[in-house]
Amino acid sequence: MSIVVKNLSYTYGVDSPYEKKALNNINLTINEGDFLGIIGHTGSGKSTFIQHINGLIKVQEGEIQVFDVKLTNAKKPKPDLRALRNNVGMVFQYPEYQLFEDTVFKDVAFGPKNQGLSTEEIAQRVEEAINLVGLDYETIKDRAPFELSGGQKRRVAIAGIIAMKPKVLILDEPTAGLDPYGKEQILALISHLKEKSSSTIIVISHDIDEITRFATRLIVFNDGEIAFDIPMKELFKHREELVKMGLDIPLAVQIANSLREKGVAVSDDVVTIQDLLREVVRIYEEKNGVTLDKRAIDKSEFEFDFEGGQGE
């Protein structure tokens, strides 16, 4: 099932001195199974857009179809926002600030409890979600969330959404404010969740190098409009336009472009550092008539163990 957005526009502060057009005639289909990255400078409209998808912002103009729920500006019939938010899980920037219970277990259980599930089902979901985000259930379930590290708090907050078993998971700037190690943890977790949990994931970011590490589709927002929704290898040919929007192309693409300028026949499919390494090895093999061991390159760039719940 897909999410279909038609002619969506939104203005903040209508008829006030602070009136600002945040979205202008957005048309977009998000397909089931998409690993969608949304990028754009601050104020480009990307956060306003995703808050429409689970009904946090009411539609002013246009309509959105999310599974069986239609969102419009009509007063009747009223959309089933409870069903919508059960299916579309939202993880905001700095989600650890939303932790409020006195134990990790209670915090993760808050969503499933409000879904009206049985005590047994809640307990099972909480344990599964905590382990899924790379924390050891028995070690952490009775601890106060406020005693945890920044990365652990963020994963507990994500576990609280995962425990509700949404069909779509949205993460808004998921690595904001974390140190490099914490960022790697969260990036690894996002990739892991795509494989093990939600079939459709939407990630908002302004960091092009981070988001290209896992997204299979990128959409660029600029001044409330969709500037680009094209294959990534085509997108990064538009560096001048992206720079004008306050963005840039990934480092791997920049290096590949430099190599091409020097006469090296690098594939146009290079987007990530891993892609670039494979290309360099391929070119070296062809030039020297040898075969190299590529296991280290093919190995996932994320080294964290989420299967055993051992993440720090």
C-alpha cells in the first residue's frame, strides 16, 4: 500500500505579519517498501511535509491518502487519526527529550498500552523492541531512562515507536546532536530496522553523505517545493543547483568526478564510499589482470551487533 499526496500546500501564520508558505503544491507517491530519504536546507518544508503524513499538521489545501485514511481540509468525515498514527510511527528530532517514565520498560510500553493491548502482548512487544534496537532487555528494562547515554536514550525512544509495530517509520534528523560514535550507532540501527521491522522507512536529513548510505530513493525539498525526485546517480549531476539550495553532493561522488577529470573511467553508479571502493578495485583488477579479495569491501560498513542486543 502506498502514500499518495496530491496538491498539498500549507501556509503558516495565515493573514498575519508572519505569514509564510511552507509547502506549495506537493505531489508525491511513497511506495510500500521505499527506503526514502528527504533532504533540504533548514526551512525547505521537509519537516512540515512529514508532519502532515501522520496528521500532526492538518491539511489546508490538497489531500493525502495514507493506507485507508484520507486527510483533507473537509470537516466531515473526520479521519481516524488513531488508526493513522498506529500505522505511521514518527521519531522526532531529539526524541530522548520525550522520555518521561521512571523505567525504560514503562516508557517503551506507553504506546502499546494506549493501543489497548493485553498485558502479555505489551510485555512481549517491549522486550522485542528493546532487543531490536540493540539494547539488552534484562539489563536495561528497570533502569531510569535519564541515567542512559545519549545514544541509548535515543534508541529507547525509537523502541517506543517500534513497539507499536507501525507500517511506516519516519525519522526526523535521527543523528542530530550525537557524537560520531553515536551517529554510527543510529545509522546502523536504521539499516537494521529496515531489514527487521518496518517495511517502509522515511528519513529526513540535511547530511547528504549520511542519507545516501542507506536510502534507495532521495527527494530534495527547496522553498516548500520538490526540487528533485530522480534516480540518485542522475541527481548528483546537478551539483550547481544543489549548492545553491545549501546542499552538496556526497564525498564519494566528488572523488569519482575528480577521477573522471583525470581520465579514469569510473562508473556513473558511484554514490557511496563503498561504491567508490568497489570501482577502484575493479579498475585496478582490470589494469593489472589480478583478482583481489573484496570481502572487506562487501562487508557492511556498519559494525554494530543488533542481533544479540549488545550495542553500547
